[in-house]
Amino acid sequence: MAKRGGFPGGMGMGNMNQLMKQAQRMQKQMEKTQKELEESVYEATAGGGVVKVQVSGKQEILSLSLAEEVVDPDDIEMLEDLIIVAVNDALQQMADDKEEKLGKFTGGMGGGLPF
């Protein structure tokens, strides 16, 4: 007599329950990691340290510091460029850290999962 029902490959309810528990543990670990990332602070400098910026893991600028010698009213464009470089570097650090820490959960899918 042929066996009916159940899961293909002989996967019983015990195995399914185990998989569900494992998925729940993984989800909790991922949520914890996501919270830690959001609370992280990333700092970058430009122009040899004359421009310094800190961003949060939520992609918010927390602080911006300018050395007096970089503030030249005749060369605002250079200052703007230095600020952009520092901000982009700090945001890239944050993105790299997120990819590294969440990549183990998403298998390289970019961390865009809804849980």
C-alpha cells in the first residue's frame, strides 16, 4: 500500500517543527543584529582630518566638525567637496558593516528581507 500525505522526502512534523524553531531563532538573531547596527556610529574624515563626520546606522548625520583652517570664504567649493567625501565615506562604512553582519542571515541577498 502506498504511503499518503506527509512531506516529500520523508520530512515528518518533528522535522518541520525543528525548522520552524530554527527559523525563529535566526529571526531573533537577525533582529538583534539589526538593532545593534542601528545603534552603531561610523566616523570618517576628509582633507587630512580637517572635516570629520559621524553617521548612525540609521543613516543619520550625528555630527559634523570643521577645523578652522578649512573654512575659507573664498573657497567654499573645496569645503563642500570635503564634506561630501567625509559623509559618503562614513555612509559606505555603515553599508559595509551592515552587509557583513546581515549577510550571514540573508546569504548575500542584501539584507532586504522583511523580518
